[in-house]
Amino acid sequence: MRRVAGIRRAAAAVTAVAASATVVGLSAVPAAAGTATAMRAAREAYLTGRYAEAVPLLRAHLRVAPRDAAAWVWLGASHYASGEIRPAIWAFESAALLDPAPEILLWLGAAYARGGRTTEAEQALQQARRADRGQAGVIAGQWLRALRGRRAPVLAKDDQAARYAWVVRWYNPSLSDVQVEVIVRSVLGYARMYEVDPRLVMALIAVESGFSISARSSAGAMGLGQLMPATARQLQVDPWDPVANIYGTVRYLRLQLDRFGGNTALALAAYNAGRGAVMRYGGIPPYRETQWYVVNVMALFGRLSGT
């Protein structure tokens, strides 16, 4: 793996955690707690949103099992969920040193991205995408498309067609001028018709397909907004026609916004996983792809909106 000095530095960190009895938070862990017990308790704490409790338990486990890559990932995820990005990066680098699996590289790339280390994020995510053609690869591709949007201009909500066209060309320079114009006019027109922020539509399409008219996922999703066959039939649109696809994308997104009281995150989760899953779990479903998808679209939407 071409990863570098950062991961090599993490090697020393692994040893340090194993050797040190004074790692922050270890005093809070009962001495009688075995490593398996600590690990179980840490997972439970993480899964119930008690991230601060998970950290010392995971450190206790890693003190006696410093080569447990999965525990390093749980530690990184706990820090990440708490907004503690530097220790999250350190933990994910330690995990990647031990096991450069696509899922670990995905976490590492996400932490780098959140920490503003864009070049390293792109390297880790590209490695994850190349190594995995399944779910991890799909999510890595979405992250990479969201990262590209960090260099896109801030868009106004009103009709600044030239700026919208720049973003479309940035993502897909192979499109003709006519295709770019069709996409921009369709996004702005249908967003206005259905009262959806056009920058949200742009972010969704960028993450879904990178503005590729012919994109098709392994699950069968089609076109710019990656409409599933059943959704395209329901909306009576041809998903390979860019105008019809954008119409279906905006209309379907509007339906989800209406169903979930205008909550953008829940609407995006429903767009990705189906409204039934959101209703069943009472929020964003615990599906890794859906959770990353919402994070990526919301982050790019914020970037395009200048927030």
C-alpha cells in the first residue's frame, strides 16, 4: 500500500498503546473487566450513541490486543462520531497498517476528508474503490465525487446557469455543450417547479452518478439520478433520457421531502434506501451505504450553498 509516512507513524502508536498503562481514559475501566468484556461493552456503547464511553473501553482492549485491526476501527469510528478527527485519523491509520482492507481504507479516507486532508483522502478512497467492486467500492466512489465538489464554485439558489454548467462540466468534461445545457436547464426548471433547492439536486446527482447520463449501478439504478427500474416505472419516465431522468429525480426527492416533513437528511435516506426503511428504523437506517450517502450529499450540498 502506498500509504506512507502517516501509517508508519501509526506503527509506533500501536506499540505505545500496548506499552502504556496511562493511556487517557483507562483509569475509568474496571480492572476486572477482561478484554472480551471491554470490547463487547464498547460495541454496545458505540451502537447506542455513547461514543465517549466507547473510547476508554476500546483503549483498554487495545492495550492487551494492539494488533486487533477491528478494534482500531471501532476506536476511530467512536472518535469520528464525536467530531474528534485527529485521533480518528490516528486510529484508522493504525487499523490500515494492520489490515489495508477496503472498508478500513474507506473509513480512513472519510476521516482524512473531514480533516481537510484532501489529497490523502483521495488516495485512500481510490485504493478502496480499486480493491472492492462491492459496497465499499460504491461508497468510495461517492466520497470521491463529493470531494471533487469541494473545488466547485458556490452556487446561488436562483438561475445562475453558467455557474451550474461549470459544476456539471467539472464532474463530467466528456459531456457536449448541448448535453450540459439540457442538464442545467432541467435541474433549474424542475427544481423551481417542485420547490426543491437546485443545489441539493446538483449535489444528489453529483454523488449518484457524477453527471454521467449512461451510469448504471450493479443494482440496476440508471442515469443521472440513478433511478431504480420500479421508481422509473412509478414515475413513468425513461431513465436514459436526461430530461426525464432529472424530472423523475426531482419529483421523487420532493415526494420524500413531503413525507418526512422537509427533513433533508431523512429525505435523502429515503431516496437511497426507500421510505419503508426510514419509517421502519425511525430515522436514517443503519445501512452503511445509506449513512455514507447522506453524509456525502449533505456535505456537498453545504459546499455548493456556501455553508
